[in-house]
Amino acid sequence: MPILDDEQFERYLKEFRPVAPESLQIQEQPSPARPHFAYLAWAAACVALLLVFVLWHRPRPAQPPSAPQLAGSQSQSLTIGRANALLVHAPSLREAFNELSFQPQPASQPEGKKSALAALSKENFKL
Amino acid sequence: MKVVRVVSLILLCSAVPPGSTIAQQNVPLGQNAALRYWSAFAEMQDSAVSDQQARELNAILDGTAPYDDLKYRELAEKNRAAVETMARGTAIPNCDWGVDYALGPDAPVEYVRKSLTLGRLNVLYAFHLLQNGDKDGAVRSLAAGVRFSHDVANGGTLFATLVAKNLLATHIRAMAFALHLGNLSAAQKSELQKALSPLGTDGLDWQSAVKREFEVPMPRLDAKTSSTLAQISTAYQSVLSDPSALPKLQQMIASAPQQLRDLIPNPQRALAEKQDLADQLGQMRSLLQ
């Protein structure tokens, strides 16, 4: 290529035009034909998974009322020391015995209700 | 000399029947009302009640509200087996709760809490029977309840005795209600009198309860403090039979080390409870005449 000055070289460059690319010619590979039973197996697996999910999360029938909270199943058992401390420190015997009340477990009684045995375990006399 | 020893040994062995030791062990173990009471505790059945009903139950037991069978018959009926098991237990003269005093303050006394509930269920059951016209049944229940309440204090500390006192007072109030409501027959009154008779004037053995209270092994007491505690114990027991000695006891407690003051139940309160029970027993005996 001859040596040109700057202007000539610029004109030379301006002669170039972008060429539109040809479309990409990709030869499609023939895919191997999947056997029909594979689709069936895949569908069966999906259905099985769906069934397991539905059975696992289905709404369970209403449970019968749980076993009532019986007297004395309170976590803190009564000992001589605890009973004595109640007698010594409670302002009244009524309060001392109220301390012994059985608290029903929240789930064991319907809302707004409490254990009858808890109510009966509360000392209630006046001093 | 050796021959004499051998002969003595043979005579001694022949005098003791081989099965007597086993028999001695079996009788108290099997004939123990406390075991029946534990069976009754296991049979107790709970019911859900509203806050209002809970307050009402306490008012009924206090004698300040009438018993409404429509509201509480289910609770009473559900606990029929429990109170009847308890009633059968009261026929056994021996009641040993088997408190393990060697554990000191950690000895479990859960039976006291359960007894309070069962005794109150028994009163409700008696009300239920009364409301349904079964006066014989109600009287039987109340009589059994008195015996049971007395057994609650057996071998226990002051706390068990205070719970027993409360149960006795509740049963006595129920008796008064039955008398007022039911025109009890002479035989029925006699059954109630018979139940109250063994209780004596005071109803419970307060002195023994206080003695046991102070005999519970207390950890970390030095010799001097233990000695002071023993003196207070003696004075406390005396006060229960002679209330005029109360100020002296109170002075002893006030001057005792703080460690002891934290352990000693208020003697004035114990005395008041003892007197209250004696008064109620006296009044009921008069009503039953």
C-alpha cells in the first residue's frame, strides 16, 4: 500500500462500508427420538410427588379435645420447702394456696375456658 | 454354757413363725388408705370452665353462691369414680403418705395439692346428689370427705394440716347446707356425727404437724442456730395449746437469725386457723344434736 498523507488516508478509510452479516447457518442435529415410556415415567413421578405433597399438607380433621390438664401435672412440683416458703412469705393463706393453682396448658382448653380442676385447686378462704 | 446358748437360740427361733415377718410387712403396705387416694387422684377428670364458672365454683365452696346442678352436673358425674374410690379408701384406718423427710425441703408433697382438688370435687358431688334427691348418697359422701380431709394431714407438715383444715371447713359448710335443705333423718344425722366424732375438739393434730415442720432437716444450720430452732419449735407447739404464750413466741422469732425467721410460719395465723376449725366443729356438732 502506498504511503499517503493524512487526508488521503482518511478518505481511503471512508471507502469502507459495513457489510450486512449473512444469516448464521447452523445445521440442525437430528435429536434422538425419546422413547414414549420415558415421558410416561416422568409424568408418573411428578404425579406421585404431587400426591405426597397434597397428603402431607392436607388439612387434618379436627382433633378431639386433648387430654385434660390434670391436677398436679404442673411443671413445678410441690415440695415441703416450696410449701413452707408459700406459708411464710404469702401475705395470706388464701394467696399461699392460690399459688398452688394448676395452670391449664393453653392448648388443652378451648378459648375463654379454663381447667375446672385448676379452679377447684385454688384455696379461697378469707383471712 | 454353750449348751444353754444353743437351747436358747432354738427356743427363740421356734417362737417366731417363719412367715410372720413377711405378714407384718404386707399388712401395712396393703392396708394403706393413701394408696387408694392416689388411685382416686388418677381417676380425676377435668372439664373446661369459663372464668365466671371458676369464680362461681369457689363461691359455691365458700357457701356464698348456690350450687347449680345444670352447670356442674357433668363435672360431678365425670368424677364419680374418683370420689367413690376415695370414699372406699376412707374405710382403711391406716393412712401413710410416705413423705420422704430425708430429702428435707425437697421432699415432694404433691399429694397435698391433689387432695385439695379431690376433696372439693367431693363436696360438689355431694351437692349434686342432694340436688337430685339422693340424701343418703350425699351424707355418705360428706362423711367420707370428712375422713379423707382428716387423713390429708396424717404424717404431714403444717402445710398439709392447713389444707386439711380448709377441706374440713368446706365439708362442714356443705353439711350445714344439707341440714338446711334436706330435713335429714336421724340416721343420716347420726352418720355425720359419727364422721365428726373421731376428730375431737380441735379436729386435727396441730402440735404433731408443727413438730414435724421443725424436724424437717434444714441444710446449712450451725449448732447454735439449730438449738434456737429447737427452742422455737417447743414454744410453737406450746402456743397451740396455750395461746397466751403467743407474745413470748413472737419475741423469740423476732430475735432469731434472719435465716430462721425465713423458715417459720406465722404462729398467729396457725392459731387462728386452729381456732376457726374448732369453732366450726362445735357449731356443727350442736346442729346435729
